[in-house]
Amino acid sequence: MILLDNISFSYGENNIFKDFSLEIKKGEKICFFGESGCGKTTLLRILLGLEKVDNGKITYNGNLKPSAVFQENRLLPFKTILENITVLGADTQKAIQNLNALGLGEYINSKPNTLSGGQLRRVAIARALSVDFDYLILDEAFTGLDDENIKTSINLISQVAKDKTIIIVTHSLKEAKLFNAKIINL
């Protein structure tokens, strides 16, 4: 469980959250919706510990390990696709299995600059799924993917993270519905 208790956060004079509270239960699928600039990505960064709240408290039930797919692919250009996934200790066999499931098995020894944008998104997804985690953050994770690759990616995520918490930001109600996620409008 993750509990946000009356958190407040601002960028200078710009208040993003004021006394915002939310309980995220273990295994829950949540999708944050809202207009651009309303704080969806900021909330994810807070949940990942990348931003500190101004006020309030965040409680994690236990020592929860996150994994994330950010809006940017964040791949190292001088590493192969497989090295990009295993550089932080992901299991090689698990990484290869996830790449194969996403249709990328033939590219494990390729560098990122040889892949398309959609292929790079799927590499970022494979990387997030190849580490040990308790909750998964997906920030516009399916941008640039066609419908077939979105469904394949969501199916893999649902299998790998079936009992884990998934927190999604997307502009697509269709994607939220494929996860059967609870929708929270910010």
C-alpha cells in the first residue's frame, strides 16, 4: 500500500497539489487523467521519490521497489538493447524473454539508434518489466505504438505484474480500460 496524506507540492509560486490524499492498495491498477500541466507526471515523480513534497506525508507499506517507463525512453546510445536492460542488474534471461514477447528478440545486440521510435518504446517497457519491482509506473508508456503493439505490451505487463500495483498516466481511456484501471481525474 502507498498512502499520500495531505501532500502539497509547488514549483515556486505555482501550486500543483494542495492537501491531496490518496490510498493506493497493493495490486490496484490506477490511471491518472487530466489536462496537460495538471500535475500527473509530477505525481508520478513524487511516488518514485524523484520529487519531495512541500507538506504532507507519503507512507509505503514495507520497502516497496518501483519500476518505471518514463515519457522518454532514457536508453544509453553506446549500449546494446540487452545491455540497456541489464546494466542495472536485471536478469538477462528475463530481459530476453520480455524482448521476445514484445517482438524485439532479433535486436538484442543492436544499438538504440538502429531502432524505430516504437521499437525503442517497447525496449523501455521490457526494461521496466525485467527488474524486481513491487509497483510499476507507466507515464505515457504507449506513445508511438500502434494498436497491436499496445495490446501486446499491455498483455505482457498484465502477465508480469499481475499481482502488483500499476500506476498509469495516459490520455487514452482505451488503454486504461485494457488495464481495467480505476480512473482518477486530477
